[in-house]
Amino acid sequence: HLLFRRGEQRSLWGFDSFEGFPEPSPEDTSFRNPKKGQLKTEEKWIWTILRSSQLPDDFLQQRVKLRKGFFSDSLPHFPKDQKIALLHIDGDIYQSYKDCLEILFPKVTKGGLVIFDEYNEPAWPGATKAVNQYFKSTEYKIELDKTSGKYFIIK
């Protein structure tokens, strides 16, 4: 696991509203037609997945931090001094991606990996628009991992 490389004391952070989507914006208009509250996830389901991942119980209890709330509310409370080595954005809609990029991308370390779960997917045009807007005037290159089919950048 990447969390245990070089003996570093890394934490695994997860952010979710556990209430489904916030209000979608016009940028999210597609055949998918997302609505506020859709795709609601229960916190217990996340813990079930984490427990099945073969991470040690002490790590799950001490180093996994799940934060509830829409990204605009929860992400600003991410510790200011905390650096991010791997940022996986799975926010589906425009504002969620925008919030993640604006608040968390500056904390990604040089050489860190950022994965975009919905980038370039017709069902989620807002995700693609937010990523393209954020990186349009930068030197970062959005690349496709052909194995996973997901797009990413290396900071």
C-alpha cells in the first residue's frame, strides 16, 4: 500500500456529504440530468469497503479520517499544514470538482498524483469543464491512464 511506503505516518482522508449531490449547476446539464440529493452514500458502506481492503485495523481506527459535509463546507477544514501525495477526485459535478481543485490542489506535493474520476465522461460534463478551467493557464498536462481509463496529472 502507498500509505505505508518509507515508514511515513500517512493518513487517508475521505470527504463526502453523505447526503448526495449539492445543487447541480448549468455546467452539469447532460443526459444524466443530476439532481440534488442523488447518489447518496452511507458512511457505514464506506467503512465496509475500507475494512475489506486489507488495511490493518489499527490504521483504520487511527489514520482514516472521514469528514461529512458538502465539499464547500468540509474541505476548508482540512488541516492547513497537511500535504497530499495522492488526490482522487470523485465529485461528479462542476461545483464539487471546482471546490476540490481550489482547496486541495495547492496542498498536493510536487510529484503528487491527481486522478479525475469523471473527466471526459459525457454523463458528467461539469467535471470536465471544472478541470479544464482550472488547468487551462498552467503547464500541467492532463493524461489518460489506458489501464484504468481515468485521466490524471502529476504535479
